[in-house]
Amino acid sequence: MQINTQSLREQIYLYLRDEMQSGNLAPGATLNLNAISQKLGISKTPLRDALIQLETEGFVTILPRRGVRVNKLTLEDVREFYDILGALEASVVLDVFHQISPDHIRNMKQLNQDQRAALDSEDYGSYYRLNLEFHGVFLDLYHNQTLMRLITPLKQRLYDFPRHRYNVEWEKRNCAEHDTFIEFIEAGDREGAARFMKYRHWSYTFQEKQIRQFHGND
């Protein structure tokens, strides 16, 4: 595979992310940098640059003189991610609540309907993409790129690795929670919407059974 020299680091980064998503680079695996360089027809300098970004985002660990390891996602990682995401998204809801228009609400309802359709057709890739878009409706109103640089990698860590089993009932409950969140917005309940996002939707304690099933740690 030859990579265009334009934005080389970003292209290598996306290639490695795709390899993780497809399962070709599994959690716990050690990367063969020589093999990757040869396959892509690149030097190790842009490869190292891409790996530094992946390490910053938590996908890999660079081990001095020992190589690069794809990180496993532990339940403690998931617990911490849920706490962070709940706090950040609840804070955004409070800040942008009065910017959420009827058009935004219609968009969220449509995305939620599309998520249910994706589940019915067992199109889990589309389901997770639509789920990110649903949250993006209000997150994008915040216009804070630093915040998105924090949130995006956490969600990618939670969802990107391939799953061998899916809990459709949990995903349907996720859609039902989206419905409830929208109801808070339509009722003008700013604090209620924020509390629901933090203490129900992103509550590790409330979601723990399904989290363990999803991440294969039951």
C-alpha cells in the first residue's frame, strides 16, 4: 500500500486506527514497525509521529527499546471515561441549552429513529456513527475544539475496537434514554436534561451490567 505524501502523519494515523477497528491490530498486540513501514512504503519518522498521537489519545503505549503495544480497554478505563464524558456533556448541556432550537430537536429525533432502524437491520457500524451524531447536535453548539479533542478520543476508545457480541436491548435502551433527554429539552428543563445526561446516560453504575457484557468482562 502506498500513501500519498500529503498529510502523511494523518494518513498513517487513520490507517492504524482502521487496522484497530478491523481487528488486524488487536488490544495487547505489539506493532511491527518495520513491517508497517515496508507495507506503506514510508520511513519511520512519520510513523513515529502518528504513533505519538495515538499514544496521546490512549490507543497505544510506546515502550522504550521494546516497541509499541496496542492498549487494552479495562473496566477501570471505562469507568473513568464515563465519569469524564458525563461531566463534560452535562456541562455543555447547561451552557448551550437555550441555543437548542426546534430544528436541533427534529434532527435529534430523526437520528434516534435512524439508530433504531440501524439496530433492526443489525448495522452496528451505522448505529454507533449515528449515536455520535446525536450527541454532536448539542456538542457542536459549544464551539470548543479543545473540548472535542478531549471527548472524541474517549468515545473512540469506547467504541472503535471490533466487538464479538452486541447487546441489542442495551442499545435500544440507549435510544429510549435519548427520547427522555429530548423530553427534558422540550419541557425547557435545563437542569433536568444535564442531570439525566450525567447521572443516567453516562452513569457507569447504572450501565455497569451492560458495559461488562459489551466489553467482554462479564
